[in-house]
Amino acid sequence: MDLLQLPSELLYLWHTYRTEVLLSAGILFAVVRLALHWRTRRSEQGLTRPALSSIEEKSLPALIQQPVELDQHTKLPSPRPPRPKIGPKRVTGTKRAKDISTAQELAIDSVQPLIFYYTLGGTTRVYAEHQASLLSSTSERILKPEVLDLAQIDYDDYFISPPKSPNANTALFYILLVPSYDIDTELSNFLAHLRETHHDFRIDTAPLAGLAGYAVFGVGDSREWRTEREGYCKDAIDVDKWMARLTGGRRGFPLGQGDTGSDGGVKKTLEEWTKGIKGMISGLAKGEGLGEGMKGSGEAIESEDEDGDDEAESGALVLENGRAENAESVRKPSKRSQTDDLEDLRAPIPVDFTTTRPSSKTIAPPPKAMVPVNSPTYNSLPKQGYTIVGSHSGVKICRWTKSALRGRGSCYKYSFYGIASHLCMEATPSLSCSNKCVFCWRHGTNPVGTTWRWTVDPPDLVFAGMKEGHYKKIKMMRGVPGVRAERFAEAMRIRHCALSLVGEPIFYPHINELLAMLHSERISSFLVCNAQHPDQLAALGPVTQLYVSIDASNKDSLRRIDRPLHRDFWERFLRCMDILREKRFTHRTVFRLTLVKGFNIEEEAEGYADLVARALPAFVEVKGVTYCGTSTAAGAGLSMGNVPFYEEVQAFVLSLEAALLRRGLEYGIAAEHAHSCCVLLADRGRFFKRAEGDEGGERKWHTLIDYAAFFRCLESGKAFGPEDYIGEPTPEWAAWGRGGFDPRDERVDRKGRPKAVEVVE
Ligand SMILES: Cc1cc2nc3c(=O)[nH]c(=O)nc-3n(C[C@H](O)[C@H](O)[C@H](O)COP(=O)(O)O)c2cc1C
Ligand code: SF4
């Protein structure tokens, strides 16, 4: 083909394929246009957020919630309206406890610190007060700290829900100063309360989430408890964990630990720690909240992480005080994945019916000695003059025994009941008690507990050990100047046993056998119990005289003064009153009132009269407290100022007698022993009488005991009552107003110089 033919050829091709060409060009144009349009849109969209997938959406709040430092002039950007979500709503994560909301935190303008402490020896109270003074001077936003003794407060007022703060914008911050003890103390009770509250299905899982926060400082001794595994600061660690759960993780500051065994001592560490607390509380008072993201600073999930112990609790290795032994060996099961959703939850929850994990009830820890050899208690008791018998009993000779050996007078029991002190053994079969009375001489180190869970020594071992210990101490008096030979010889035959030394004798599971052993050797018995063990009281067999300590006339006062371990202490106390009323025909029952000025005297006579009306004891012994001058007493807030003068005791007794008369109860003042600051009221109908066979004679008080008659009654095997062994009339010198000192003895002052017998008119 030559070149002249090309145009006609092209024309021919055009006419043949023009339709296809035009169509293809149109399609190509459309494709290019579309491509250009799409590219433009994409570049525009790159400047804004892409539409969210449901997964991406979940991570976004975390970004948005990053704390932003704002000054007051900064305007918050108005939030973008939420995009409608596509697809089913997926719920993940765990339920958050109700807590102080961020809005509330911002509204806080002041913080009220509450410093809780517990103490046996008194030192932690001093630290608490010191810390309060360190926090006091800070700023207007931090209110004056309140210092609260855990042994004095009602846990329900503070640890089920927070108390009301002084005003709406004031938040409460709890600081807990917690020493540790390897014995049962009220702290065990407090820990049990926290644990029970956490597990109580009627109470929110985080009932204390309304607090601004909390912090715990532990006090321990690393010389003896070297590591946390060995028990160093263990009680504080437990308190911290429970508080994390109860507050939904509002730990404001890490657990502090003060070591009494370290060079700098506890004070220095506490001061450092308090500096940190101060800064943190200041932040709270400015509405800064606890902050986020810092370990231990506020997310409830953190305390969930600590729930491993719950598993240990339900496992086999739980001790009665709620602590898990060897908790590491009890692993928690793996948690549900954080991505579990509601749909997953519709499936039946798999339950392993084959589980063989024994419950805490099936494997109890083996019982331990109440006072283990080389424990602090074991080491401290002999220093206080006690002889430890076996693993839970003790004996000690009292100052009146020594005094009587030297002819310098016996105690009030001689004046009231005819017991010569040099013939008396003072002992206890249980050094443990369920109270922690402010005036107790136990120096704060003796074990306490609500139930007997120690090894039990047989009664014959206890009895033999008591006698041996007593005689050994009497023999040591042999060379003491002034000891009268005839009294020393008499003292080598025990005639009476006062089961009242320390602890709670009725707690001993073989108390009836022990009493029977005493009686079989013609040793009379006085038993003093604390009105906390009604079942044991009801089951108690014969005893020459049965005492119940009545340390207060009402619930609040009893809590304050006896600091009982039982939560139902008042119900137990009242039940004991009713049991005593029933026993009044079989036992010589006595109320022992120990008066402590500022605690249980003022305006309580009416309350005591009501209790007498309820129990109808044969006698009411009223005694002023003896100040033992220990740090425990000081720790409990007791000083010489709390010891009433004898005139005050006398005035109280008169008002009690009047209150009883107003109730139609004929009790009268039968005897006194001014030297012991002690006065005896007795039931006039039973013990103010004429001498046997002297129908026309004068009525007299008959408070002495006919011990021979008591043993005759016992040995007869027949039922008998207090009226069957009433002794001679109460001596004249012991009558009201005569002082109660036997004129045959020599009265001396503290330095042994002769002293005139005072007669109190
Ligand atoms: C009977 C007794 C038991 C103790 N047990 C422990 C213990 O298990 N772990 C510990 O770290 N410290 C223990 N300690 C040391 C006390 O926690 C420490 O001395 C504390 O300062 C006592 O405080 P307080 O004087 O306020 O009672 C114990 C002390 C005593 C007297
Ligand atoms: S009754 Fe008590 S105070 Fe009196 S001598 Fe006996 S142990 Fe001592």
C-alpha cells in the first residue's frame, strides 16, 4: 500500500470501528474521572478521624482520659458529638466499684485525716499523736487530724461505710498505724471485721470507696521477725490489703514500715512517710484526686489483683485468725479474660463438681501452746513475778501474802470472808483472756482469744505445778526479815486458792476438774470470771465463792473499759447476769466492781443498780482500781489520776446503796477495807441476821465463810446453797467506818514504819 491510499484506509477503519472506539473512550474517561474523585476524597479524609471499628473505639477513652493540666482560664474544648455505634454493643472489663467520681474529687476543697492506731504496749499511740501533730500545721485545706484508738471505736461506725464528713466538700482520708503481734489481740478482731465486711453479700464490695483514700503504716520488729514471710509487719500488710478491697483500691500512699529494731527507729521512718502523706493529702485537698496509673494509687483493678488471698482464705491452711499460712502454695485460679463479653456469659458457667479442696473446717491447724517457750510472753511473765505452769497456767504470790507472813496485815478478803493471806495461793489456769481491760496487770503481752484453741494441759499437771510454784515462792520468803515463824509454817499448807490472777480461769476446759482437785485437798476456791463466757458459767460446778467482774454498767462503757474481743460482748454479759441469778441458790455469787475514775464511776450508780436487780448477787464488792504503772496502762490512757480516793469509793457505795433501795433491793454496807480501797455491800435479807440459836439477839452482818461447813456440804454429795456455810459474824473492826484492819496485826507504812490505824467515820 502506498502513502496516497492512507487517508481512505483510515476513513474506512473509522467507519468500520467508530462505535467501539467511542464506547471505549467514554469508559476510559469515566474510569479516570472516578479515580481522580476517589483520590481527592481520600486525601481530605486523612485530616480527620477514620470511622471507628468497635475494637478501636475501646482504646480511645484511655487516650481521652489522660490527665490534662488545666489552669482556671483554660476552656475545655466542647466534645465532639458521639458517633452512632454500628453493630452489637460489646461489654468488656470488670465492674467498677462505686467511688469518689472525678467530678467529686475536683469539688474537694479540704481533707479530714483520721488516724487510727492500735497498741498493746502504748508506743503506737505515741506515734499516732506525733503524726497528728506533724499533719496539723500544714494548711487550711487539711483539717486537724482526729486520732482514734481501734480498740475504742465501734468498727461499724468507720469500717462498713465512712462516717459523714464535716461538710460536703470535705473528704475523709484514713491513716492506719498498725503494729504486728504473733499472738491474738484485738487487731485479729479488727482484721476479721474487715474480712467479713468484704465478704458480706449484703454490703457493697467496696463500701469504703467514698473515702478520698487511705494509707497504712506498719510497726514491727525485724530482729525477731526478720522477713515478711516470718511475720514482719504482717498485720499491717493484711490491713493494707483489706483496705484496698474495701475502698475499691483507693490506696493513697504505699505501705510504710517502721522497724523497732532498726538504728533510726520507727519515728524517723514515720516522719519521712508522713511527709509523703502530707504532699499527697495536699493534692487531694486541691481536688487533684489520687492520680492514675501509679501502682497502688487508685484503680479498683489493682486490689482485684490482690484477691489471691481470698483463695488462700477458703483453702485448707487458714488459721483461725484469718491469716493464711503458706498462702503461696494455694494458687488462685486464672481470672476470666478481660475480653469476655456478655454473650460469652450466657453459656452455662462450668462448675467443677469434682473439686476435692478441703474446706478450712476440715483441716484445722494443729493447736499450739498458749504461751510457747521463748515467746515474748514466756520471757516477760517471770520478770513480773509469775511462775508459768505447763503451757497456759500461772501462779504468783501477791504482796498481801508477803505482808501476812510478816504479821503486817492481810488483804480485804480476810476482813470480809476470813481468808488469811499467807494461806492463800493466787493462780490461774488460763493466762489468756477474751478482754483487754484498761487496768489489767497483764502488761499487754498475754495472749487473748475468744475460744480455747491451744493445747490443753491436764488438770493434775496444772494443779501440781501451781502448788509447786507457790511453795517455791513461799520458801524464798524464809530469810526475809520480819517473817513470823508460825505464819511461815502455816503457809506451807495452802488453805485457799484465788483463781483470779490474770486471764480468764473459766476459759480452761477442765476448770471443774481443777476445782474438784482443790476441794479434795480442802483448799477453798474463789473464782473470778469476766462475764464473757455464759456457756462455761452455766456449766460451772461447785466453787466456794463465784465472782463476776462488773467493770461497767452499760454497753459503751464496757466496750471502753474492758475492750472485749467478742463482738456480742454485751449480749454475753447480760446472759451471764441471768445465769448468775439462777445460780444464786447454789453459789455464793459476787459482783466485783473495779472503779476507774473517768471511765466507770460517774453517773453509773443507777446502771449498776439495774444490773444488781437483774442478777441478785449475794454480795457487791466495790474496789478502787490499783494503778500498775505500766506502759500498757499508760497506753490505755490510764494514769494515777484515774485511781479514785477512798472517799470517792465510799461516796459511790453510798449512792449505789441508795439506788438499790429505790428499787426495793435491801442491800447494805457490810464491811470495808480502807487499805485496799474496798467496800462490801451484801444482801441484807440473807446475810444480816441473828447468830444461830440466838432468836432474840442482835442482827449482825455475817459475811465470813464457814470453810469446814463448805467441805462437809461438798462431801455429803447433797445439794447445798450459800446459806449452808455462812460463818461467824463479820469482825467489828471490819464494819463500815472502822477501816477493816485487824488490830492484832501491825500496821506499817511503805517504809515499814509503824502506823496508827485510821478509823474512817
Ligand atoms: C507479744 C508480741 C508479739 C509481736 N509479734 C510481732 C510480729 O509477729 N511481727 C512483727 O513484726 N513484730 C512483732 N512484735 C513487735 C511489735 O509489733 C512492736 O514491738 C510494736 O512496736 C508494738 O507496738 P505497741 O507498743 O504499740 O504495742 C511483737 C511484739 C510483742 C510484744
Ligand atoms: S485473796 Fe488475792 S489479794 Fe488476797 S491474799 Fe489471796 S491472792 Fe492475795
